[in-house]
Amino acid sequence: MAVQHALIILGLLLFLSLDFSFSIIPEEEQHPSYWNNKAKQALRKALDVKPNLHKAKNLILFLGDGMGIPTITAARILKGQMEGKTGEESSLVMDTFPHLALSKTYNVDQQMPDSAATATAYLCGVKANYGTLGLSASARRYECSSTFGNEVKSVLHRAKMAGKSVGIVSTARVQHASPGAAYSHTANRGWYSDVELPVEAVAGGCRDIAYQLVHNTEINVILGGGRQYMFSNEAVDPEYPTMKGDRLDKTDLTAVWLRGKKNAHYVWNKAEFDKVNPEKTDFLMGLFEPKDARYEQDRDPSMDPSLTEMMEKAIKILRRNPNGFYLFVEGGRIDHGHHGSKASYALTEAVEFDRAIGRAAELTNELDTLSVVTADHSHVFSFGGYSERGNPVLGLARTYAMDEKRFTTTLYGNGPGHIIINGSRPDVNASVAANKDYMQQSAVPLDSETHGSEDVAIFAKGPMSHLFHGVQEQSYIAHVMAYAACIEPYADCDLEPSPDHAGAHHPSLVVLLLGLVPALISLTSA
């Protein structure tokens, strides 16, 4: 005990003796006027916020898989630092959304949630049991027979039934848990293709998720990973000759999906993707990897499009429908980076996810498009420790721990980063910590880091976005989106059409026209 107290005192003395440099602190931030003016600007902006009480023509749900609050904060700073700033003062695009709420993420049967049951909640409006997709909590995981009679319909499906075009974009496999709840009803999220179906499930009439992707709901745009679940186990993958498909039924599900559709394309690489003209396309399926898409840091831009590029193509195709569209956009690999305790991957994925949100804002009109950003769950990821302004997000705390070793400001409560060498954790330096493959240290050894159980954020803008407020059940998200667009079960919501329906112009066009006013005045006065 005496040794521990001595180490604590030594650490405090070291902390107090450090010569902190204020060279990176912006000069203006050292004066009260800066903060007073900043607060006044924010106050004026808040006072100008008025609820948009009109009907939403378009719905976009952005889902950052595993994007808890610490991830948002760290990604914000990383984004700023990637732009050459200290980072803390930066803003993500989602930060600018005027309406916020918290979402309670627990599953009906589990305190710590998974991506399947949470997807059923925010996509279908009903909380569910861990590991099940598109089913109420009356269903039981792995029990095929519990599927029938317990199906719940997603907002995507209901939007399609209401005449809208619908789409799914994900950096995970498109049969993964998050997108899977939009179109499937499955007692086990792991039944990606028929090879995973147990004998009793086949005998009971249950279908795999990939089969349901092309049979349950007619989806206009499907972009992401997941090729191997769509092809026969005799079919060689076009990109990786040593790999084959999964399917025992020898079916090419991409051909099934294309059958009978006009202006439809299936693509598997960036060159084919780029050739697709969205103005002449009604249906597009792009599957760019056998399983999940590559991490953004590992992506080959000549072979695979980014999340932003996929999302942009999707919107340009879907918006051709005069009745509007519903689009689900998932940053799926934020979650995978965290599971591997590799914060660099997780946070870079989050920055790219935010870039997609920004591009969507440029392609849509806030007057008629409800945009919602949220997460399915958090992770046991922490961002803290003593660090000065502008400290690299993936860098070191400025103090030593009680074992006289350095530690990073990003850590995990559990996971594969728990390493003990000769009875002690390894030391770390800035160079090692900055490597994209570095696994942040964790307190408890697990082969995969776990989800967190705390609430996650909901950001919203557009028609009826003010309904996102306070602390809500995760299932509330689907209900607000359905209500805003007046689709089942709120088809009689009696909201007025948005001004855009009457011919309102995109804000950028308004700016252009305003810029021409002085020239027009000078011409008329001449």
C-alpha cells in the first residue's frame, strides 16, 4: 500500500511540475469576448429554430453501428485534426442537426443489446429479443417455428407499399443484422445463406436472410458487401479466384433479383459502379466484397466505392420517384473496429460516415427530407486521461500510470487488447499507438470487445424532427419516421405537404438567384 501511495504522489508531483505550453491555444480563445460572442451566436441560432410541421417526402436514417457518445467525441476531434486543427473546436455534420434525443438501447431479453434486436426496434418500431430480426419478442432465437405469426414490418417496407422508392447502403454485408431487419424475419441473425440454416429450420420452412433480401420487399438500391451469400457454392468469386459462393441451392440470387426489372443493374466493382447512370436507373445492386466491405483505411478506391459514393448514387437514383424515398445508410464497420479494439479503424469509419451525412445534405432539401442520425448501441470504449489541447486522439496521456508506464487516451473496458507480459502490461509510445493496427489496452481479456449498455444519441433535422426530444425507447425512432411521412400506421396523420412539393427550390438554387439580383437591378435601371 505504501508503495502505491508513493507512486500516486510521484505521479502528482510529475503532473504539477510539467511545463505546459500554451502555444497551441488559439489567441482569441483566451479572451472572454470570444466565448461571449460564440454563445450569443448559438443563442440567436437556437431562437431561430422553428419546427417544420409538414409531411416528409423523403426519409433518411443514418445508422452508425456501435457509435456511442465517446466515439462521436473522438471522431469529431479526429476529423478536426485530419484538417490540421487542434480538433476539439471542430464540428461533425451531425452536430449541426437542431434536434437531439437519447435512445434506450436494451433488448427485451438482455440489458446489453445486439445489432439485430436494436435494428428491429429502430427500423420496425418494436423492441425484440437478442439475435432476432424483424420479429416481435414473442419469437425465440434459433427457433424457426417461432418466426411465423410474429413478423413485424419495417418502415422501409411500409414506405415501399406507400409508393416510395427504397434503398439500403452499408459498409457491412447487406445481409448483416442492421440492414437485415429492414426486409427479413429471421430467428437467428447468423442465417446469412442457406448453408447456415440448421436442418430443423429448413424442415420448418424458414428462409435465409439473403433469400429474403430478394424476395420479401422490392428494394430499389442495395449497396455494400455480401457477395458470397448470393451465389452457388460452385460459383467462383470474380475478384478472389480462391473463394466461392455459399449457397447449397445453387441459385444466383442476383439474377433472381434482376429478373423482370427494367433499368436494373448488378455490379461488383468500382468501374462498373461508376458506369451506372443514376438518371437512367431504377434498380441497382452493388456487392463489392464477399463479406463486409473493407475498412476505409484499407479500401482500394479503384475497386470499391466509399460509403459516401454509394450513398450519393443511391440518393440520385431514389429521388427520381415523385413520391419520394426511404434510405437506410449504415456505417457498419465502426462496430467492427471497436470489437477488434482498434480505435483507429473505428474512428476513421465514423469520420467517413459523417462525410456521407454531409454529402446527403447537399443532395437533399431539409424542407421535405427528414434526416435522422443515430446508433444501435455503444461500446465499452473510453476517451479520457490527462491530455492537453490538441493531443492526438490516438495519442498518449501526458502522465504515467502507477506502474510507471505510458497509456493511451483511448482505452477499452474489455477486449483483445488485454495483454500481460512478465506479470505487467506492456509500455506504449506515440509511434506504436499511432499505428492503425494498434489494439488499445483493455481491462478484461476477451477475444472480442463487447457492446456497451448506455444510451446513444439521436440527431434529427427536417419535417417533424422536433419530435425527437428527451430520453426515448429505441423503437420510438421508427414511429416518428413513419408519422412524419404519413405511412402506416400513421397514414391518416393529416400533415400538410412540405413547401418543396409545391415547387420550392433547393437552398443552393435560392442562393444563386439571390446572387443575380444586383445584376438584374443594374440592368433594369440602365
